[in-house]
Amino acid sequence: MKNEDLQNIINGFGENLEFTTEESEFLNVIVPKEQLHEVCNQLKTNSNLKFDYLYCLTGMDWGTDLGVIYHLESTELKHLIVVKVKTDDRENPTLDSVCDIWRTAEFHEMEVFDFFGIKFNNHPNLKRLFLTPDWDGFPLRKDYVDEANMIVK
Amino acid sequence: MNIPLNITKTIHDWIFSIMPEGLATFTEWVLIAAAYLALFAVAGLYLVLLERKVAAWFQLRLGPNRVGPWGIFQTMADALKLVSKELTSTEKIDKFLYNLAPYFVIVSALIAIGVFPFSRQFQAFDINIGVFFLFAVSSIGVIGILLGGWASNNKFALIGAMRSGLQTISYELSVGLSILTMVLLTGSLQLSEIIEVQRTGGWLILQGHIPAIIAFMIFMIAGTAETNRAPFDLVEAESELGAGFHTEYSGMKFAYFFLAEFINMFIIASIAVVLFFGGWLSPFGITDEITWFPESIWFLIKVLIIIFLMMWFRWTFPRLRVDQLLTLEWKYLLPINLVNLVLMAIIIWLNWTI
Amino acid sequence: MVEKEIINKMKTEEYFVNMGPQHPAAHGVLRLLLTIDGEIIKNVDPDLGYIHRSIEKMCERDSYQQIVHLTDRMDYLSSHINNEAVCLAVEKGLDIEVSDRVKVIRTIVSELTRLASHQLWWGVIGMDLGALTTYFYAFRDREMINDIFEETCGARLTMNYNVPGGLMFDIHPNFVNRVKEFLAHFKTKLPEYDRLLTGNVIFQKRTKGVGILTKEDAISYGATGPVGRGSGFACDVRKTHPYSAYDRVEFKEALFTEGDSLARYKVRIMEMWESMSIIEQLIDNIPEGDIKTPTKAVIKLPKGEYYQRVEAARGELGVYINSTGTKNPYRVKFRSAGFSNLSVLNHITKGAKIADLVATMASFDFVIPDIDR
């Protein structure tokens, strides 16, 4: 399906959805964090979209905003899309979990929590997966400082 | 205890000439025990070497080849290393049981080896309930494994020990019933007599034809399970339980477990040889006329062939799962065995034996 | 029925076992927190990070050429394919079209890597199930591939043969002959694998119906590679999003619908045959051409996001590069197959026995550095 058609369908799922194809090979949908779960649910269940395969979930620190990037594919209809969600709360960033929609998100969200400190609502088992439970700070954030272990060029 | 080789007779006379009778008998006991211990150690060590060589042969490798020619001193060196190693253990073990466990295993294996007729005269203890005694003694070993697993205070060891318990209890039935099938044929429990029966009538596996062959197959399967060897090595299943029941043992205590496994294999093979392949009797009586020929050679050759068969199992088969292990025993081997026992009885009743 | 009632009435106590981080079945430092009732598994909770090196953070400080070298250390058994993924992503950003020669050589070496990886896996699955002999048979054949790599790349495991824009250097003059030699050898040896393990009754009993993963679950959990394809999920990136020279070769995507450990086993065996067929189609006519399209010494990707998917030996590897136009990437994410596949483990081993967990893990073929990154 063409990107324009995708955009037309997805536009009906929520308000204030931003669409862009700039600087990316896929159609990017920027979703307000309040609507994330609802939009994702629609993406999975809509019979014209059927985005059933979340092939990549990336945590992101844009400097001011923290967020998550979801790369989605439909295994049946073969189209691809990128969903982005941002939050500007760096102290206590919270997003909705999508692991009830795509089960693979459970582990990837744990990873994002571990490295970016983004909490996910309704996540069954949010814990530090890679780092020790008492690790201080979130290493993949841009403002993370660890003079002992990091070699900065 | 009649060993008529001249050297033993000389020693016998010499001991009785310098000591009072009671002490002399006691001294002889000790000497025989020492001889058997030496035999035990050498057999154990060289079975380990044989296993490593056979494994290497199966696995496109050379095997041990550095210590001595063809690596024949490799296991000696290993044993020396194990003797000199520190006996470490964890803090929260049950000390008494932990230290007791290896001795249970090794002693039961040692006692069992005493009753085998290696040749016409080479037999320490020709008891009239030989088979029964052997069977009883060899099952004591599992207590050692259970104790070891329990006392180690390690969950992997405990799982291993529990598996061993259920495995040995189950497969003991099959071993017992297949032996019983053969005892029906011989009419005797005494090992020397069982062999004597075969001198005139041919090996038991031929005498009893079909039921005997079935009994032999079941005995080999169950016997391999008895010794906790692959494909029934769930007890130590290294990919599941680390090292199983002996995870927490080190040094010589570990070596006892290790050695006992090989001696148990020797025992199972020996029982098979005595019950099915005529013990020390030569095939077709080819060396019966040669009086100086050591008949124990035949015994050893047959035992080694059976042991090789068990090693072959080990290096080609994957491991069973615990429920499949029990299914095999209780749903297949046991019913077949019971039917086989009746079949054998009918054959003897109708006098169909060869 | 009565049996079930008795079992229900029996009081059992769940206990907790720490499987790993040092455990023979984990093939590395994977720690599984098992809740067990007798021999039956109630819950599997992976605890990762024992070999975590934060490669993604290291990428943010390194130049694009340097990133390639870090990817070797992820899934070290398909190191060439990892290198290729990063190079393809960078080339996509620079809008470079590499020559046909590079494409073909990359494909051949990738398939050799896949063969070597699957050979090692075959040895290991036998070992995990207790048949120790398979390991040595597999290594006999894997050694030949490693020798080919050593001759061409100078390294046997972490090859670093790819650079953004092409290859580090041309193939060794012996390369073609030795690859053909290997193919002729391995064609006689792969049936031996089947004879030794596949047909074994105990092996079949241990794997058939063990760890069943349905197609829906495979897609939802993002289980790719042989794990996904064993469940009927057609996820081969070489077919769905062809890269390098995969669009010019004929090969079948190994698909089985049973979803059990045996299906995953069969997928890999079939993939070995397909890999050999791919190499055979390409090896005779490697086109002439440059082995490297020149790039600037300091690569600066234009501002934007680049995503490249490749089919590594364990499944789909995704490389996400976010560039702000400087010489370092702003953010790099590796979507490793092992990490997604691991998340399935708890779902499909609940209620199985400890031995089943080992069999399932063996059929998943985990490489822990790939999971931890």
C-alpha cells in the first residue's frame, strides 16, 4: 500500500497525528503519548493495515525529549511504517506499554527502561534487564555521565 | 577360596607355617582383599582409559596419547592428581552423610566384584545364592547417590539424586526379571554352577533361544540404566544439571563416584557374560584341552566386548527425558519381561531348550 | 481422571533454581531464574547483562568505519553478516551503489558464515541432548570454512571483511577452488548428519512436540530466523527484502509449520542445503569490478534515519542509525534476533520439563553476546 493511502487510513485513528517521510525511507507517524495505545491497537487490528509484526523497538533521546520508535510491518500486506512517540518529562517519563498488542515489546520495553528510564504503564514485569538493579542513571541518555567507565572522544 | 596356582599355594603354605591357624586365615583374607582392591583399581583406571580411547575413535580424535605409549599411563596420572587434590566442600552440607556417600557407592561395587568367577578357580566367594547376592549388593550403590545428592545441599545435585532413585528402582525390576528368566533355565543361583550348566548344554543365550535373546536385550537396556550411563545418564545430565549428584564433590571423593560408575559397568557386563555367554568357558571348547591356559582371558574378552557395546551406546545416543525413561520401563520393558518369563517357563516345561 | 485427582491432591512445593550464569546448556553467560515444581517448569525469567558491553553507546562515540568492528562481537558466529548490515546501512545513507563483484562476494561469504554457524549449532544441539559425538563431526567440517576465511580475511571468527563502500581487500586466488572443494566435501557429509542424529528415535522423541510455538505467537513475539520459520512465519529477509546478490539467486525459503524443536532443527538442516545451492550459483561467475567504492576518510552521513535489515544466522538483524550529519552517529540500535527469540522462551516452556527447556534452548541456538550486546 502506498504511503498516502496509509496516511489517509491512520489519520482517522486519533487527533494531532503528525506524518512525515522526510529523512527516512518509511512513513513516520508521530503520535501524542496519550493516544499511543489506542493508535497502536488500531494499527494491529484494522483490516486494511494489519501491522502484526513489530520488528524493532528503539528507545531514543532527542536531547530534550525522550521517546520510543516502533518499526512495524504487516506480514500479510507487506507494508511498513514507523511510529514515534515522545515525552518531554525527563524526570519521570511515562508511556503506555504496547506489550499486550505485540508481545515482543515486553523485552524491548524492559531494555528501554533499563537504558533510558522510560516507565511503561501496564507492563507486567518492568525491571532492569541488563544492568544491576542498583545502577545509578540511564546510560544511553545523552546527559549520562560516568567518568570512570566512559571514554569520551 | 581355592586358588591352585602354585604361587598361591606356596604363599598359603608359607603363611600357615609361620602363624597360628586363626591368624593365618585372617592374614589370607587381608591379602585376598588387597589383591581384589588392586584388581579393582586397575580395572577402573583402564576402563576409563578404554572409554576415552573408544570415545576418541568414535569422535574422529586421537584420545590420550601423551603419558606413556598410547597414553596408557594417562589415567594413572589423573588418579594421582585426584589423590593429591584438596577436598573442598560447601559450608552448609550435612558433613556426615556427605562424607559417607562416596563409600557407599564404592564399597557396594567392591563387594559385588568378589563373587564373580573369573575362571574355574579364580573366585573369592562362591556363595550358593550368588546371583541374588550380586543383585542385592549392587543396588546398595543408589543409597550413596541419594545421600550424596541430599547432603550436598545443592538443588541440581538433589534433582540428580532423585532422578537416580527413581531410575534405579524402576530398572532394578527389569534387571531382576531378566536374570530370573535365566535362572529358570539353569535352576541354580550359584554362579559357578550356572557356568557349569553351560559347559555341557552350550551358552545360555543359545539354550534358551528366543526368550533368552529377549532377556539379554532387556538386561542390556536395564543394565545400562542401572549404571547411569548414556542414554540413561539423567543423573548427571551435564547439559541440564551441571554435574548432577556429584556437583559438590572434589578430589578423591569425586573419583570414587567416577570409578564406581566404571566398576558398575564392569559388573553389569560380567553378569551378562556369566548368565548369557558362558562366563570363562571358551567358545566351542577350543582351549578346554590346554590345561595351562588361563581361562580368565576368555572371561575378560567377553566382558570387554559387552563393555564396548555399552560405550557404543553412550557415544551415539542422545539422552532420554525423565518421563520417557519411566514410560520405557513401566509400559514396555516390564510387561515384555513378564511375558518373557512365562514364555521361558513354558519352554522349559515342554523341554524345548536346545 | 483418578490419577489427575490424586496429582491435584498431592501437596508440592515450588522451588527456585538458578540456571546460569555459568551453566553448560546456556552456551555462555545466560542466567535463567527457574521456578520449578519437581521437574516441571513453572516460570522462566531471564536475567541478562553478564556480557553486556553497551555496544550501542560505544557506537555513539565511534566513526562509522569503527562501528563495523564492534558488530563482530555481537553474534560472533555470524560476524560477517553483522558487518554487512552496518555497511549496507551506511551505504544507504551515503547513497553508494557497490559493484556487482562486491555484492556477489558478500553474498558468498555470508552464506559460508551461515553454514559455519549452523554447523556449530548442529554440534551443540546434539551435545545438549546428550549425544556428544555430533560436536566433533560438526567441527571437522566447520574447520574447512574457517580455513577459507583465514586465507581471505586473515581472521577465522571476527572477520571485519566488509567496510562501508565495499570490501577490505579482494578474495584470495585460492578462494574459488577451496570453496568448491568444501562444497563437494560437505555434500557428502550433510547426509551423514542426518544418519547420525536426525533419524535417531531418542532424538525424535526429545524434540518432536517439544516447545511448540504457533505462527501467531511467532509473529507477535518477533521470533525470526529458523525459530520463526519453524512455525511457518515466512520471515526470511533474503526473500522479503532482498539485499546484496540475493535477488539474483534461486533458493527456497525453509518453512515448516509444526513449530516444535524438530521443525526448527529441520529448518536449519534445509537452510544448509539452500546455502550450498546459493554459493554454487554464484561461485562460478564472480563478476569483475572494483572491490571498493571510494568513500571519504571521515564518513558523515546526511541527517536522517537509516534502517537496514539482513538475515543473520539466527534471524533478522536490524540496524537503525540516526544521524545528525556529524562524523558520529547520534543513535545506533541493533535489533538482534537472539533478544527477541529469547522473549519467547518463558511462553513456550511453561509446564515442560527441565530437559525440554534444554532441548528448546538448543533448538533456539542462542548466542549470548548477541542477546546482551
